[in-house]
Amino acid sequence: MKLILLGAPGAGKGTVAKMLTELDGSVQISTGDILRGAVQAGTELGKQAEAYMKRGDLVPDDLIMGIMEKRLQEPDCARGFLLDGFPRTIPQAEALKKLLEKLGITLDMAVNIDVPREVILDRLTTRRTCSNADCQAIYNVKSNPPRVEGVCDKCGSPVVQREDETEEAISKRLETYNEKTAPLIGFYEKEGLLLTVKATSSEAVIEAIKARLAA
């Protein structure tokens, strides 16, 4: 399957993507993970991206599109891919449409995961991430805490609250999302590719996607 996953930060795009990869071997592509990896590695792209990310702003399109073109041509994408958190703006969506046409790739759908704001705030402010760049395991202090407080179960590195997951930073990210990313819902509706799922359960989202694919 070849999907775009839309939804505000904390809507559950990453969780849904991981569950979908287990269904058919499609690969999850998260620009956030790619960018954070570049920041940790100290690459030129990472240094450029880091300043934007720390402010809670979007990374410029030319940086992102360069990454995406390389990524979509890697062999693991042949079985399918799930774009998690990309595109984020109408210009990115238009650039992606041209890129996919150039690469001869057809999208199955764009899935909009619609979750209430209060659920998102609660999810993100309680989220913790392993500080080891090679691990990046995600925990939640309420629903999925590490076995030893502050220590990653998988690799033993410290588990931290990311700078962009404080309440203030999340509010800024949600504002940015509503202003720049929410219009994508209309874009993909016009393209005839949109599936909106109002659900806080990842399983419900998966079932809706499977039903649409089977239709």
C-alpha cells in the first residue's frame, strides 16, 4: 500500500504506520525521524534543520523534498510506503504530486486521523523518548512507562522529554498545524484520495483503512 497519513501532532500517525508495516511489509517514512537522525549525526542538513525544529517551525521544503526523492527510490519502498507527517503544506503536497508522477508512483489514499485537541495535549506532554539516536524508543509516563523510571527498557539510555513536547511547544505545533497542514485535508479531498477517520484507537483507524483498500 502507498499511503499518506495526515493528522495533528500526537494523532497517532506513527503508531498506525507501525501497525500497517506489519500488515504488508510497507515501509514507514517519517520525515521527523529522518531529520532527527540528521541532527544527531551533525550533518549539514541536520544543522540547518535543527534551528527550525527547536523553534517549532517547519523545515524548508527544499531540504525536505531532497530527502524524500532519495528515500522513495530506495529498494525497500518497492513493496509500499507510509508517509508519516509528510507532506505538511499545500506546496509540499504539490511538489510531492509532481515527484510521484516523475517516479511513476500512484498513491492509494491520504488518511486523515481526526483526534480531539485535549487528547493530543495529554498524549504528548506525557510522552518520553529514548535519548539514544540509534534506539529512539517511545514511552508514555501514564500508559506505557519504562520498567525503570527514566531508563530505556531496550538499550538502558536515559529517557527524556523532547524539547518540542512541552505544553508550550505543543500548543505552538498545533497552531502551526492548523494554519499550514490542515488545508491538506481539502487538497486530498479534491484529489479523490481522502479517508477521514474520527477515532482515538489505532485499531479503529487500521480497520477503516483495510475496509477502504478492500472496497
